[in-house]
Amino acid sequence: MKKVKYIIAVVLLTMGSSCTKNFSEMNTNPNTAEKVLAENLLPRALVQTVSANLSRSRNITNELMQVTVNTLVETDRVFRYDIRRNVVESPWNGWYAQLTNFKDVYKYAEENKSDANKTKAYMAISLICQSWIYSIITDTFGDVPYSESNRAKEGIYMPVFDRQKDIYADIFAKLEEANNLLKGAKDVDSKYDPVYKGKVASWRKFGNSLYLRLLMRVSGKAEVSTEAIDKIKDIVDINPLNYPLMESNDESAIMKFTGIDPYISPFASLRDAQWRYPKACSFFVEKLDLSADPCLSRWLTQYNGLYEGIPSGYVSGETPGGKSYLQNALMAEPLTGNMMNYGELQLILAEAALKGWISSKTAKDYYEAGVNARVTLWGRSIGTYLSGNLVKWNDPDSFEQKMEKIHWQKYLTLFFTDMQAWIEYRRTGYPVLPKGPGLRNDGIMPTRLYYPLSIQAANRKNYDLAVSIQGEDDLKTKMWWELP
């Protein structure tokens, strides 16, 4: 009983309180009122969220999506679809903890009556960040606490699990509100914004680009497909002035790590040996190498003068010898703080154009713009890459061949971007991944992660109800948008 009470206390604290302690001098200004200001909370929330997402990408997404293969197989078998239940505790608790901070940004901004511009700007930024985090949570677990989450201060200790359909509908409403709030808004103080340095027009473009990412995600769900496709067309073709989108790499939503506290990558403190034990996967290495991808040497080391990976999903006890691994420079790389970049947006538009949903540009135009953006973002020259056999856009190719090209490039743009490559694979089936003989879970790519054990203990009634509606709490249950 004492253990259960402790777990409940931890969960409620995580989902109901914000944290601002010891986050440089920007959190405490003796010349201002004692009340916390919206801008004081924003930097910490962004740093904590992006940093944690980066670790989740390394430990979960990269393993599932065959970027790397963890060779410490006795302690981590994610690449084999053998995911332990305790893996999910940290992501769940971390996301909800930062949601409290982002919601407080909105609350304190709304209460600020002295500066109307600042009020609107920070309310909108909060809504965009909430939408971003909630989308990752629901796309990872399915039905989750939403309408009653982070409300322990109001006496709601056991929040209901909202249906994913309803969560998405409200996220879209939040992004619409954010877009409207930022119309004509003036920039805010750059020192409180580690992503866009106070440029609210860039935040607006990120919010609308995120909107397209999420509309595309539900576009295959029959009951909302028409509405989602119509909205994509509205944003891109009909009312583009009302929904400005990212226009270049410079407008990508990236919280760049500077190496100066608090903007330090979570990988910067790792020893070289810790960084190197996940080896590069042969799928990732070989496709980059065969296409002479300009980012190959930026991301991977050579082994005996060659780029060589090891296969994912190998049989337990048959660990291959180590070969290429991710470059040490990535441990402090500013670009790994990616939330959403311009290249991803262009490839979203390429898919929409390929499917005939938008017509402002051709699928080829969007595709080539996305590839160019991805390569140049990483400081490489595009050269003749787009004319290579494995990359070149060929109009006679089949729909499936074109989708494979679009989504291979999107997979690369999503390098170290939270759970996105895995989520997109579940939506599209691309890129096509080889399956090793040692896979668990009946060889089925996990369609979601388990709910945390702590949530089962602290909120059993609502957990049981969620499972009865969504399906078994396992790695094969499909969530709402994954079903036809």
C-alpha cells in the first residue's frame, strides 16, 4: 500500500505541477513582480521537452526504424520489438510535466493585462507547443488524458482518457486559435525564445506547418478524410495568405543546442563508449551509401575504410561485431534539437500533391525542394544527388515507387525528431523495412506503446475504461487513425 501511495503521489506531482527552479537567471528577476511571467516558463519547457525527445528518438525511434541497433542486447531490445513496460514511464511523465509548464505559459499570458501583444503572442506559442506535445503523446499511446490532464490543482487527480478522435479535433481548434492570435502580432523579447528568437511570424508558420503534419496523419481515416483533405487544400491552395507556412530552412522549428548552459544536448555528457554501443543499422547505412547521400559522412563513421552496418532484428545471442556508428559530433550537434523542419513540410506537400489534393505546385517540385532543404540544412551541397537513379523523380514511376521515394527522404528529414519516423511508418508503411529473424511481437512493428504501470496504479478506473474502448494494452492494438 505504501508503494502504491508513493506511485500515485509521483504521478500526480508530474501531471499537476510546473518546475522553474534553477534555470539560469532568466527565471528570477528581482526587478519584477513576484508573480511568474509567461516568458519565464517558456525557455525551460522548450529545453526540457526537446532534450527529452532527443533521448527518446535515440533509444526508441532509431531502434524501431533501423537507424541504429543497440548491441547491449541484455538491457535494451527495442530493435527486436521486445519493449519493456518500464520504458514508457519517463516519456509519459516527462511530456505531461512539460504540458503543465506550457499551460501555465498560456495562463500567465492571459492574465497579463498590461501588454496586449505579449498576451496574444505567448498564448499562441503555448497553444502551438501544447498541440505539438499532445500529438506526440496520443500518437504514441492512443487514447490518453487530455481534457482533464494537468489539472491536479483543480482537484482532478484521476483524469479521464479522451478518445484520440476528440483529441485531434481539439488540437486542430488550438492551432486555428493560435493562427488567429498571431495575425499582426509584434515580436517579443528574443532572450526568452530559444527557437525563433521572439519572431512571432515564424511561430505562426510553424503552427500552420504542424497543422499540415497532423491533418495528413488523419487523412486516411474514413470518417474524417474528406474534412482533412479539404483543410489541406484550404491551407495550401485556397487561403495561403491566411495560413502562412515555413518558407525556408531558416524558419524550421529547431531549438539549436549552443553548448552553453542551459542549451546543452543531453548527449554531450555521454562517454564515447556509451555513444558508440548502438551501431549503425545496415538498412540505414546501405541506402545512404548506395545513393551517395551527401549527409552520409556527416552522420556516420567508416569501418575499415567503408560504411558498414549491422542487421536489425538478429537472433538473441548472435550479436554481430560492431561496425559503423553515428558520428561523435552528433553528441553536441545543434540541429538535433529539431521539432519540425522545412524539408519535412515540403515532403508533406509532395505527398498531398501526388494524391491530387493540392495543385499549387507539382509533387516533383515539392519533392525536390524537400530533398534540397534536408541536404542543405545539414550543411551539405546537393550537387548531382537529385539526378541519381535512386533519388531522381521519374514521372512514369508507379504511385508506390513515388511514395517510397518521398517517404525515404522524409525518414531522413526526421533524423532525431522525437517519435515521428516511427509514427509516419505506421501511417504509410514507408520506408519498407527488412525484418530480421529475431523479431518478437509476432514480427509486427509496434503500433503503440504500453500505458505506464504507474498510471494503472494511480488511475485504474479510467485506465480500464480506456482499454475496454481502445483495445488491449499491448504493442499490437491499433489506435483510431491507424484503423480504416
